[in-house]
Amino acid sequence: MVPEVVQCPVRPFDGQRPGTSGLRKKTSVFRQPGYLEAYVQASFDAMGGIAGRTMVLGGDGRFFALEAAQTILRMAAANGATRAIVGQGALLSTPAASHLIRLRGADFGIVLSASHNPGGPDGDFGVKLNLANGGPAPEAVTEAIHARSRTVDSYRTLDSGDIDLSATGTTTLGQMTVEVVDPVADYADLMAGLFDFDAIRALFAGGFRIRFDAMNAITGPYATEILERRLGAAPGSVVNAVPLPDFGGLHPDPNPTWAAELIALMEAPGAPDFAAASDGDGDRHMILGPALYVSPSDSFAVLAANAHLAPAYAGGLKGVARSMPTSSAADRVASALGIECHETPTGWKFFGNLLDAGRATLCGEESFGAGSDHVREKDGLWAVLLWLNILAVRGEGVAAILDDHWRRFGRTWYSRHDYEALPQEVADAVIAGLRGQLATLRGHKTAGLTVTAADDFSYVDPVDGSVSMGQGLRVCLSGEARFVLRLSGTGTEGATLRLYLERHDTSAGGDVQTALSSVAAAAEEIAGIRRITGRPAPDVVT
């Protein structure tokens, strides 16, 4: 008997505006009766309905994901979807989901993740919509979702029980076919076609040691299959490899604060030759060498400068793109290569048009994200494999490659200071205070520096002409320096204020925070972050 389609009443919920990567809230918020259903129905409606369409579904395995997946499947079937392709156990990394959408010609995908945010009953949950190109829904669609979320009054679902997502195979749910697939295999095959796996195997066979921390998140099965089984890294090279609903109590954000154990390992005697970590949904990465942390902006610049060493990019890059707060290190690489360098707002969705139009091959963000035109998401394991490909071909360590890069292009000193869980009105006061000064800051002298320009960043998409305003406050300073201030769109508790510090020179050695001390002093004198917030220091420094 075919399950009955049921129209269930629901009330609109406040605050269902998607951020830079979908809707993220506390798990307890998503578990409210009707909350998930109202948002998913609003998403389906904002796309013009999903009748006859194919959907990809999966996520990072965090708490509530399996329950949410069953709810979404019943709703998709009731709304007329023809097929749902689901990762086994409702698991799919964000880049693997993007690849599967593109590989199978799906019309859209839903990723159940709050990325690098903590999981568990008291943690965070998220729902992100990706479109047929495999990339995050653009602003026009997310604004349509928000508008519909304010008026939605019912949702469609099936009067049916759960289906088995624990084993691969095909079944039906109402009139919809549900195909449960291995979440790893297609992605691993894609990586094998991009990189010189023979060279990386030879690297490991020669005794090269790696430590990859999957942080009890989604990348564990992918890294184990690729690094250990296919490439021959020593068994146990991948640690915290089993995805857990609460990430084993870890904060799945690969940065020096939350991956402190990995940092300590790499600073100790006898450290491995290379280390990396990835985040909750697998789209971010951190790169380490012995006693060496590679800033994400530097990492992206190094990848751009050396990508030609991997088979997929041997013919050169069409262009590169970076988010505005990301350092200008990649700009200098692009200039040397004679290719375009695009500066976009924060959020991977802004790279999609550039990638689809062939205007960029590599894209990067300072928030530990990098990727290429192989998918339409940032991809943590892809970045790690490209680093390994470069190390294998060049026959040098991480430190030697960085030193050579800085000799060629100079060093762009860079750091991000995060002030987390601020009262919204306090964070808004900091932003408003700086915004009110922008028109009069030019020529202002502070901390031995002079303001040369100041603005509120806006972006005109070079492909479709769409305009995005209010994307971050920039203050440019003499001596090839600047600071940027913006509110993060990924937090779920209070507001996160992010201060980005940057300065370029020809030196290579020294301490990053010391090199940026004058820029930090200028930012405090002008923006007054510590004075207004009462915080003596940032909560996280990367």
C-alpha cells in the first residue's frame, strides 16, 4: 500500500534566514516540533517545487542527522521528488555531496551539517541547500527561502515509517525511489583522477610519515580509504577516524585552538613529516609541518603556485579567487602566472559563477577552506592531497616549500582574531562605530601607520552582474597593510566578531603576532573592539 500524503499545519518560525552556509541553529532549536519541517518546506517552495526532481542527501553524522534525514525523505516523497540518492547512514562529506550531485545529474542536494560547529544534543545543527551545479544556493535563492519561511503555514509529508539507511541498495518511499550509496567510493575515485597517486605512494613507501586528525567527524572514512588503503600511509596515520554524533566531545574546527593536541605533536621531537586536520563536514583543512603551522592564506597561495605539479592542473590555472578577508598572498601568485584573481565576499556560493564560467580554477578562504573546479564546494581532503602531491614531486618538506615561496613572492603576514558569543547589540555597536568613521578615515595616522583607504566592501559578480553590499569593513594602511572587520555568519550563539590583520613585506622569519602588532594597535585605536566589548583579548587566534 502506498503511504498517504498528509498536509500538516505549521507556524512560521522567526530567524530562518540562511547564512553563508545554510541555516545553523542550536540542535534544540531544530528539534522543536515543526521547525525543521517548516524550513525544508520553505526551501522546496522557494525552488518552485521539487516534483519530478532528483535529490542528494547526507551529512556529517552529527546528532539529529538520522532523524532529520528520515523527515526530509518523507517530505521529498510527498512533494513529488522522483529519486533520492542518500549516503549510507545518511553520511556524506560536503565536497562528496557536491561531487555526487554533479556526477549523478541531480537537481539539488541537502547537506545536514553545521560544519565546524560542535555537535550533540547541546551543540549545533544545520541544513544547507546545494543546487544542480553542486554549489551552495546563491543569495537570490536563500533570500527566497527566508521570505517563504515567514509565510509557510503547512508542510507535506508521507504517513510512513523510517526506511533502512544502514545498507546500500535501492528501495521505494511512496512514489519516490531511494538509492542508498557508499558515501566514500565515488569521491575517492575522483581524487585518484586528479592527483599523482603513484608519486604519493612512493613518498609513503620511502618512510614519509603523516598524521591526519579527522576530529571524529565525517572525513575519517574518506581519509582512511584514500591515505591508508589506496596510498599506503602507515595504519593508524588517520586518528579520530570514526564519525560520532557529538564528535567525541571534540570541537571539529581544524585550527590551532581546537586541534591543540595535533599542534603539540608537531612541535615535539620526532614529529611526523606532515600533519593535517579536517572539520565536521570535511570542507576545511589545517596544514602543519614539524614545528610549523601554515596559515590558510599562505596554504592557498602555495597551492596556487604549485598546482601545475598535479595531473589535473598540469595545463595551468584559468584564474584564482579568494574571499575579501583572505590575505592578498594569492594575488601575487596570480600576477606572476598572468591569470585573473577575483576578490569575492565570504561564502563559497560566491565562487560558483566564476567556476562555472571558467574564470577560476582554484578558490580559497582564510577560514581554512580551499578547493578547485572539481566540485563546487571547498574540500579539505583535496587540499591535503594536493599538498602531498606537491611534496612528493618537489622532494622537499613543508618548511622548505614555504621558505621558497616567501623568497619568490614576499611574505604576507596574516592573522584572524575572533571575539565569540558577544551580545548582538555589542557586536553591532563595534561595526556601527567603525562604519561611521569610514568616510573620514583617509589620512588618519595611528600606530606609526596612515590610513590610505577605507570602505564597506561590495561585490559585483563579473558573470551575472548581481550586486552584494555590506560584505565587510576594510581599512587599508601604509606599508602594504590593512585590517578587516566583519560579523561571522556561521555562529549559533550570540555574535562572532572577526578582525583580520594583514601586512606584506620581504622578510620571512619571525613571530606573526609581533609582525602584525602595529596593525593590531591601529585596529584597536580606530575600531575600539576591546574598549566596546570589554574583552581583554580574542577568544580564538588563527
